[in-house]
Amino acid sequence: MASIVIRNIDDDLKARLRQRAYRRCRSMEEEAREILRGALATEIRTGLDFWRSVQHRFAGLEDVWFSIARRGAAAAADGAQEPPTFG
């Protein structure tokens, strides 16, 4: 297992961590580990992880095709209408 040292924690933050650990019957060190675990478990996933979750979600819909509207220069080349301006 690895160890880290966190320096320059202000007194208020340390006191709040101590109180939170006390309420949960944990050491401050264990409480800090739990806070890190929780924060990293809910981290927003992007890129390939997101794409895999979309594939998994719609895996049973093999016969369904979703068309995606063309945007930008490709849409303009196809004669697509310009979006409205609200100015």
C-alpha cells in the first residue's frame, strides 16, 4: 500500500475532518481514505468509457437506427437551413 502526506491543511478543515471521523467512529486517516474513495468512485467518465456505457445501454436495440443530423460545413454543403438567430 502507498502512503501520501498532505501538507498545509488549514485548521478549520482539519477540525471538520476530525469531527466527521469521530461521528463515524473512525480515525482521521481512515475517514480521509473513505472521502477519497467516494470522490473517485463518482468521477465523471468520458471518452471510451462513456461510449461503452452507451453501447451497453442500447445493446438490445440492434434493429433500431438513429440518424444524426449533419452540422457545420457538411450541413451547409447539403443546403441545410441555417439555424435561427435570437439577437
